[in-house]
Amino acid sequence: MDAALATVAVTAGTTLVTLTVTAVWQRARTGATTLARRLRHGRAADATGPSGSASHPSGSASRHLDGRAAADPESVSEAGPEPFRHGGPRHVYRDHSHASGDPFAHSSDRETDLWQESVRTPRVESPPRVFRGREELRAALTAAAHIPGTPHVLHGMGGSGKTALAAEIFRAAEAAGLTGLWVVAADRAGLRRGMLAVAAELGAEPADLKAAHDGRMAAADLVWRHLARAERWLLVIDKADHPELLDGWLRSSRTGAVLVTTRRARAPQWQNATLHRLDVLPPEDAARVITDFAPGRGTPQDALDLANRLGRLPLALRLAGSYLERQALETWSLNDYRARFERDGTELADQGAELPFIEDAGAPATEGELRQRLSWTWQITLDDLDDRGLPEATTLLRLLSCWSQAPVPRAVLSGHHPAPDAEPATGERFWDRAETALRALLDNSLVSAHSYAGPSPQAGTTPCLQVHGLVLESVHAGIEPDERPEYLRTAVHLLGAALPGEASPADFPRLRLLVPHVAALLHHVDPATCPQAAALGVRTAQLVCEAGDYRGAVELATLTGDVSERLRGPDHPDTMAARHHQGDYLRRLGAYHAAEHVLRRVHARRAATLGTRRHETLETAAALSSTLFLMGRSEESLTWIRRAIDGQRRTLGNDHAETLRSRAYALEFLAHAGRTETFLRDGPATIADAEHSLGADHVVTAIAYSNYAYGLLRTDTPKDVKLAAAERALQARVHLYGEGHPLVHSAKLVLSWARSQAGDHMSALALMREALDGRERFLGASHPLTVKARVLYAERLSEAGDTGQAARLLQDNLPQAEALYGPHDLDVQRATELQRRLTAR
């Protein structure tokens, strides 16, 4: 009987222990899950701001472009109210600042953990394993800590490591014998308590402290009276993101130094301070931050690649390293983390932050904890701006998140009215306050401003804005799906309005700045905005090609085609338009076989879906003819160009720009194929029609000038006529594109040949050298046109008497030219004959 009772007792005890452990574990799991869900999805429960707007994960509220709050049926989360958002009572936040003892603090302050312990210890929520980089700034601020005077303000975006750097300065100052004092100024009450604690630390009388606490004595004057009596001290005022709270507290000193950390880059309170901007880490230091936490997970290059993907932002680097260090079930390499980050982004990064203690798992997250999560650290600022009546700041940052982290010209956001078919939300209401919103983002370090210097002094500078890539990713991920098309349509409209009407040398610097944003926008588009975005991508690729950046044009046209094909299918007209330009620009890039493959496929699709007589199908036939000509297949190219011209004359008319373009192409093909009579008849007629219909400054007219001048060199036309035609072609190209364009170098090659035929060999040699250098610089040494230019340069050298260098050039380049263009190419045949003569000599 006793044994049975003992067994029952043991069993009951074991069961009780099991139930207790299970309950504790379940509570911890539930609390952690609730917190993770709240941080991941940003559901701020039913907390509302002064305007009554519901909180939202990607901004202070779910808002349209004019700042109007959108209805959110899921505004209440499982976690209940989250008071931090929208100015809720901040006393529910755990330990968000600290100071030493205030003997007059209320017991309720102690119970809610607002009671602070120390002003002699830096408060760093997520300290680095080893402090990396910032050598120059750290040395400057360390020296400044020993020099009394005006305050120093260290400002930068959230996550840039301001507090960590200030802590390094603090420790160095104490090691050098200074008295270090640390106050967190996240809110007015915390600042006041911390500063009074500084006075207490410096020997203030309890009666004076009580008088200051009760409002019978000016608290700031009391603190500064004691600071003035002390010597050799450094006061760090951390997280002063609301500079107006520092009025009266921030002063110059003759006995010590003051260092303020803040996200606010500009504020009236900084008027007499020395400002120091903190940016991201240099590449090598950023890579070391990761490997400090997780050594042996990859090569130095792997660490550098991951650091660059994380934008070299200290917070993101520490979160990644911390996550890798603390992995329990798996052991990822640095490349594994980078691959997963591409998929999960800030949600993965947030898992590197420290979780709250189990007993606090059900409590709201502190501001300090939110600052250590990529998904929230910048949202704190946006929420504060919304609380201050500026929801347009969130709206504007969401709009910027549709573009790239590259510099964006300020003009993109100014001087443009909403699109005629824009929704009311994209109307004047938002843009009326866009200037104020942008200033707020600049002041809070979420956006930076600088000037982009053009490639030459004549190009001048372009005022630009820039946002860190992780900020853009975090903000864009938080846009609700039903709001996304509205932002994307506005982003497309603004970029389209900012693009130049046609490429000209003066517009090239601005065009280069816009290209990354068009590419980023294409990565964001959805089916609803694909038509507008695809049209923008094609138009931008055309301008990039006209600017002479053939590789960039290929990349942008290919991306546009890939996006359109994924969202709308391979046979959609938008997809085929992008693929047509992809093939045409591959030809310009010298990838002739790839160009032929793409253009034949596009022509077949267009013929099947649109018909053989549609102008799009005929356009592709003309582009294919140019590729075949460059591949040495002259007769086949003539067949395709004639097919295009006949169809375009019927469909578009003889004087349409596309018809005239095909007619201009045909001039070069006719001359090269020996159709001299037809060439001499069609050349002047094509030029006259182009000048009459399009004007002498049109791109198509310049093509006609150039191809006619080239063809004349293969005829018995008088030398002065050839020279005049070649000079006119060069002038037209320089007028359209400037001196550094690949087409200008082609025109120089033609003029060099004309001067050679006229007997001016030295001038021809110098001009040919310019053309060769230009092609090597802009097209590359292995481009087919560059290879042919070296062969033709050998001709000019031989004519000028330098037969030795001519022979060496032909020996090195003629076999490659023959492989590219075939043995029947006229230039190759002429160079082969020259090599034979030089060898015999």
C-alpha cells in the first residue's frame, strides 16, 4: 500500500513538473511568436494617433499618395495595443533610457522601469564585437573630447552606428582621465531625469534637486552650474532625435565637451555646433564586422560580397553576424545567408536581434529593441513624422522605394504635374506638401542630398537625392498590395516626364542617372503596371543606345523583355517590342550571331501574330538586314531590306521616318554589293526626302549622309565630291552626338578614307588613329568594328610609308577580321592584298 502511494505521489509530482515546464515553455513560445509576428507584419494593433489613423507596418498608416489613410480591416493584432506607435504612452516601454538615481522619482516610475541606473556607463543596445573603421572620425572626436567649447553633433541614418562610435569616444575619454557622463534623450522625461542625475553625480544638493524636480528651480541651469564647476568631462547626449527637446539643455562649455548623437542632420539647435556625418562603413571594415561574429563561414571575398549586399550598414552587418553566430540547427555559409537574404530580406535580418527575456515576452517591444530591427529602425522616424502631421513623408519615401538606391536627380520630383489619367490620390494634395516632406526626410537622415558631377566640366553638376538600399527595400516591402500599383504608376510617370525627348550630348549625364531607376522600377512592376513600365523601358533603352552605351541598352531592353514575357507572355506586343530592340542593340554591341537569333525569332512571332505587313514586322526585317550585312551576307541582307522598304512604303508611306531609315540602310548595302547604278540613283533621292520630311538635324538624315558618303568611296565619283559628302556626314554626327560617340568615330573613319583617296595621307592617318582609339575606348578592343578599324588603319599606315607597323597590324588582326566578316568582305579582300604586297616586299 505504501509503495503504491509512493508511486502515485511520484507520478503526480512528475506530472506537475511537466505541466509547469510545459506552461512556461508555451508562454515563452507564445510571447516570442506574438512579438515576432508583430515585428514581421508590423501590425500595430488598434493604437491610433491624433488623427485617428490606424497604424501600419510600412508607414505610420496605410496611406495613399495624397496622405489619406486607407481602411485596414486587420488593424487589431493578436498582441493587443502597441503604444509606441502614434504617440501612445511611452511609459510602457521597458528601459528605453537610463540615468543615475533621482531621489525624488515617483514609485510608479520605478514600477514601469523608467527608473534609470547610471549616467557613467554607455548604453549600446547591440555593441559590435570589435569596433571597426571610422578611424579619422574617431580620432577627431576623441581629440575634441579634450577641448571645451561648442557641442559636437554626430548625425546619420538609423543603424549607421552613431551610438557605438559615441561609446568608443566615451571609453577613450575615461581612459584618458576625463569624467564620462551619458544621457539618453529619446524623450523629454528621460532627458530631464538623466540631466538631473548628471547634476547629482557632480554633487548637487538634494534640496536643489528637489526644487528642480518640482519646477521651483530651472533644471537646466542647475545642471550647467555644476558642469561649469567641474573640469575635464565629456557629456554624451545620445539618441537626440528630437532636437527641440534640447532647448536650454545644449550649451557650450569652458570646462568640458558635449557630444550629441542624432538622426537629425539639420535642426536650429545645431546652429552653433560642429556637425559630423556618419555614413556606411568602408568595404573591408564592413566585411570584417561579419567575420568577427562568424569566422570561417566563407572567404574574404564572400564576406565582402555579403557586406556589399547589406549596404555596409553597421546594424545590418551585426544582425547578419549575430544570426550566423547563434545558429543552433544549421550552419550556413556567408553565401547561404546572402542567398536567403535575397528571398527573405529584412525578415531574416531581424532574426539576428536579441529576443526579449521570457518573462517579458508578452510585453510591447522597447524603442531600443525596435531600433535593432531593420524592419522597424527607420519606421520609428516615419511614425514620429506622421504623429507630427506629416504622413506625406512616408508617402514620398514609398515613392522613392520604387526606384534604385542610386542618386536620383531632384528634378524628377519637381516641376511635373500629375498624369492626366492619374487617380485622385496622385493629384495636387500630395504634391502640395512634397517639399515639406522631403525636407523632413533630409533632416532625419532618411534621404541624403549631394551633387553628381558630370563626365566633363562642361556638363556641370546635377543636384541629386539618395536613399540607402536597405531603407528602400524595407519601405517597399511594407506597401500594401492594393496600394502598390498607384505608387508604381506615379513612379513610371515621373521617370517618363524626366527622360529627354531625344538623346543629345547635353542630356547624356541626366540620362545616365535615370537608367538605374528605370531598371529598378522594372523589377517592381506587377501586371497592372507592366504596360506603362515596359513602354518606359523600351523608350529608355532607345535613348541609351542613341547615347552610345550599347551594352547598357542591351541590358535594359533584355530586362524589359524578360519582365514583359513573365507577366504578359512571349507573344505580347510589348514583349516583342523589347525583344526587337534587344536584338538590334546586340548587333550594335558586335554580338552578331546572338542578334540574328533574337531578330529572326521576333520576326517570326510578329509575322504570326501581327501579320507580315504590319510596320512592327517590317521594322524587325530591316534590323535583321543590318545584322546580316555586318556578318558578310550582303545578298541576303539586300533581300531583307527590300522586303522591309516595299512593305513600309505600302503601310507607312515613302517619306515616313521608318521607311527613310530602311532606305538609308540600303545605301550601304547597295554600295558594298557593287550595285553602283542603283546606289547613285537612290542616294541623292533618299537624302533629299529625309531633309524634306525630317530635317537636316534628324538621326535618320544623318544615317543617310553617312551611308551615302561611305558608298561614294566605292565609286568613281570625283574626289572633292567624296570629301564634301564625308565632311557633311561627320558634322551631322558631331552635332547630334558630340565628339565621343561611336557613330562619330565611324564617320571619322569614312572621312579618313576620303582624305586618303584625295592623297592627303598624313591627315588621313591622324584621323584614322582617332577613329581607332575611339572604337577601342567605347566599343572595346574585341568588338568586330574595332578589329576592322585596326585592319583599315594598317592601310593608312602603309600609305603614309610606315610599312613595318602596317605589316604587324595585319598579321595580328587580319585573321580575326576574316573570321568575323568572311573572306568575301571587300575590306578584308583589300587588306589581304595589301598583306601579300608587304610580304613580297
